[in-house]
Amino acid sequence: MIEETGKVAEVRGQYAWIATEPQTGCRSCSAQRGCGTSVLAKVLGQRTAPVRVINSIGVTAGDRVVIGISESGLVRGSLAVYCMPLAGLFAGAVTGYYLVAGSTSAQADLASIAGAVAGFAAGLAWLRTFSRKLAQDSRYQPVLLRQMIAIAE
């Protein structure tokens, strides 16, 4: 289980919206000056990403909590997001190229570009359908693990 801390931003019905705290390796890395991630973090700033979870433990707005998601769900979801549009792009490019095999190279290039665009769009359309199916699948949803207790000093 991959865990992340956050703060309950809002509670609506059975759901709690958790504002997670973005993590980067920039604070601990020795290559801060030459790192692209460090530069992007400075330019884009630190934004929170609200996440919807089922309020299974009765948290209220302002509570600090720990949420988690299964490793396998994260890996499968990441593979779908990154691989399917690219696979569609490459398959479309190759298909477009071979559909006009024997033509001039300019026509083959245009067909390959058109096929790549069509394949990429098809990959994105598949991803949209896949995402909608997974929206209700508990294996791919973050869960509320525990509430963090503040210790007064």
C-alpha cells in the first residue's frame, strides 16, 4: 500500500476531499541546481491535488489523515495512462505508412502522420472509457487509512 498524508478539505455526504501534500525529491537531492524537476517545482509551485475518498472513519474538515492506494492499482493505472496513447500513436503511424506502401515518400509520410494522430486519438478514447470503468472499481481508488492525532506540547 502506498501511503500519502493530507488534510481533509471538505466533507460531502459519504465522501471526504483530501488535499494531499505534493512530494518531490528536490529537498534531499544533491543536484538541485541542474535538475529539471527542481526547476519545474519552482516555476509551477507546490499545488495540492484534492482526492475523493469514502469517509469510512468519520473525519471532519481540517483533520489530518493518511490515505493509501494499492501498488498494483497504481502500476496498472499508470501503464494505461502512459502506454495506451503511445501504443495507439505508433500503431496508427505504422498502419498509415503501410496503407500507402508503394506511393511517393511524401504521401507515405502524410499517411503515417495522419495514422499517428488517429491512433493517438483512439488511444485517448480508449483511456477515457477505461477510466470511467475504473471510477467505481475499489482496486483503483484511494482509501482512508487513519486519522493523524495531534499531540499537544
